[in-house]
Amino acid sequence: MARRLCGIFINYVGQERPYLFSRQPERAAPRIDGKLRFLPRSGLWRELAHHSNGLLLIQDWEKMYVCNPATRRWMDLPPRPKGFADAEHLVFDPTVSLHYEVISFAETPRKPKIPIQPDIKRPSWCRSSRDYTQEEIRNLPSALRAKHDREVEIKGSVEWPPSSYVAQVFSSKSGQWDERVYVREDDVAGTLGDVWSDPWGPDSETLSYYAPRRNAVHWQGAFYIHCHGGFVMRLSQLDHKYKVIKTPRLDNVFTQRKLDVNDFLRKETPYRDKEYCLRDFQIEQDYVDTKKPSVHLGKSEHGIYCTALLWHQLHIWVLHEASESRSIPEWELKHKADIKSSFLQHYLREDRKEIETSWSLDCGMEGSDDQIDCGWDSSDDGVTNVKGDDGVTNVEGDNGVTNVEGDDGVDNDDRYIPMRCDMDLLGYHPSKEIAFLGNCFDGFAYYLGTSKLQYIGRFYPIGCMHIMVAATHESFIYTPCMDDLLPDHKSNITNGK
């Protein structure tokens, strides 16, 4: 049974804690402490590692907590065994049991690197790095590079994930970490080379701090983990087996942005010469050429959803499990759209700052009796219509030449519009086909059935002075639960501010 939506927890780049983006409070609502002030502070930084049916898994420096913001109860976990540094996943299903588990799989082998050669001089600006830069690698002796390529090819051909996948599992029932082996049900698998070549993986040459962890969701007794390498693991908690499900292929799915050099040359001024404009064009073209779709796993009304985003385009698939008529799990394309025109309509509105919003960031949380409403307002106030049809919705958008300048805004006939050239997926409504999107820290509800875009509020952290140290890093749909078996520490709280 789907749980009620309260809001969305967001991890930001450069922020010391997660924030709760949620509906305005009502008097009768249960109290939710989105700032997690009831937790002790073990360091200067904490983030939300995972959410499952109302419980949060919090990483606070070297400590890890499972907590419930609705009941303000929590438990600190014992240290995790070494060698299991991959992302932790929280599994909690109160319809089955009030006990929970935290799963951490063995570390994925990393792509081999070329050892630093003491007899090869390095540029002064590279000497502090423990690894060679791509530019340095291109200048290394060909024999050394060939040897490394052979090693990568051999090790990259190893099957992954393994047929028997070892994990460490913390159980609230036993109160300790124990080893568990998940056995693969069939021969479907990839290779380590697939994992290493993932553009959002830890071995990606274009990886930055902004690359989020892969999400995991619980649905009808199974646990789905989105993994690097283009696959999802479906775990059975009953018999400890797992199945590999390949994510949809993205070949020729998206329309790439087109840049016109003349748009850059028209910006030539006495202080901005032609060479400067051409350099700006080349920088932007390099960015466009290397931009890859981001893929997200989530759940909503019809089960497991796989969403791919590029610029303002999105493709959404729904998973159909194997059955008598279907030998293997299959992805069905549910929705595709380019909603750039919808965002433009919003940002071109002169009165957009006066639009009445229903959501805000960490709203109503200054006192000890602060309240957050655990519901969702699906009214159509401020909705922008987009052309569409039934079934697979194919929304018509502007796929031609776009006059986009960096990530900070759009030029539209010499008028600056504070709109990003891409968007974030914050998550899905748990029981309605509504995708929550972000653009320039503005939150939107996008209705898949009607292709409408509704502005719901702004989620920019108060007090942050620069957009690049508040970039949206990860987000988690939050559905409160008032039932848990966590210890009650209210009588001896020693939390920080």
C-alpha cells in the first residue's frame, strides 16, 4: 500500500546537512523534524544516505544512524566491517515487520591505474595528485600505455555482478552486522568493463562530485538497486537470491542540443572580441558533446520507473516483471517529452515571483513544536499546458537551435531568463504519476497523464551565497511512518544545533 507523501529530502553540494522540501504545514499535521535536531552530532557534516518507508539512514561523519523524523526516535549503528564501502541501503517494510535491515555489498573492483613512474618527470601542478591526469597519460611511453590497456581489457572482461554476491547486513533484530550471500538466479550479467565505462561511475573520466549515488527502492516485497554499468539488481529478502535486469538502452533516444556559432558572434563588443566569442562557443560545444543522459530509478503508481534525462527531455519506462506471457522482465516506454517550452513559459512570466506556492524548504521548523503536513496538494493552480496524447505521451518541444548560455540562464531576444539548460529529477509521487522536477532550485510537479507543469515552490538553501556550492546532489521522496521499534532518546538528547 502506497504511503502518503510528506516532502522530499535533498542533499546539496557544500551543505552541512540535508534539507526537507515539503508542503506548508497545517495545524492537525504530525510533527516532522526535517532538520533532524533530535540526533546527536558527531561531526560538522551529515547527509542522507537512503530512505525507506519513513525511516532515514543518516551518515554523520564516521557515524551512521537509522532514525524516524516523525517519532524522533533513532539508533546508532555499530561500525561496518572493512571492505564493504559501497553505498548502504536501508530496507524497511512496516506492513511486514517493524524491524529493518541495512545492506552493504562488497566493494566493486576499481579500474586499474598506471602506477606513478619515479623516473618520469611530472608537471609541478600534477605532483600532488596520486594518479596521472589524462593529459599526462597521453604523453607516457607507448609501451607503458599498451601494458595498461591490456590489463584493463583482461580484468574488465570479468563477469559482474558475480554469481554469488557477498554483502554485510545489519539487522535490527540481531543488532549486529552479519555476512549474507545473494545468489544470482540466471546467467544475465555484465562485466567490470561495463561498470568502469559508466559515465556516472567512480571510474568515469568525466566524473565530478556532483555525480549522485544510484538509488534503491522497495516494491512488493522485493528490493531494487540501481547499479553502475547499466543494470538493476532485484533482491529477494526471503530466499536471498537476486536477478539482474538491464536498464533501457539509450542509443538514439535523445535529441542533442544544437549550437549556432553566429549566436555567439552576435555578442561581440569592444570588450568582447571575435576570438573571445569563438572561445566561448568552443567551450560550450565541448560541454554539449560530452553531456550524457542521467538515469534514475524510482517507484510510483504502477511500480518501478526508470527515467532518463538530457537537457529538458525525459524518457520514462515502467518495469514489467517476468510472467507466463513474458519470459524475462521488460521495460515499457510510458512517457517521453521535451518540456523546455513549458519551463520557458514559466520563466517568461512577469509575475512568476508572485505565484502562490504550496511547498517550501524546511518550512515551519524554528520551534520545538514545528509541524509539517504529511499530504499533497494536487490542485492545478499555476499549471502550464503542454501538447500531448494518451498512452505514450510524446510532448512536442523545441528541438531546433537553442540560444543557451552556460548553466546560468537563457537569452531570449536579448532578455535574460534565469533558467538552466537542463533539469533535475527530485523523485516521483508514491501513488500518483507525478514527477517532481527542479530547475534553478525551483520545484515543479509534472503530471505524466496530462503533461502539465505546476510550479510548487523554491528549494534554494537560505544563507548560501553561491549557486555552485548548493547544487542539488541527491534527493529522496519522504513518506512518514508513525510505527517503528527504534529506541526513544527524548529524555537524554545531546544533539547539536
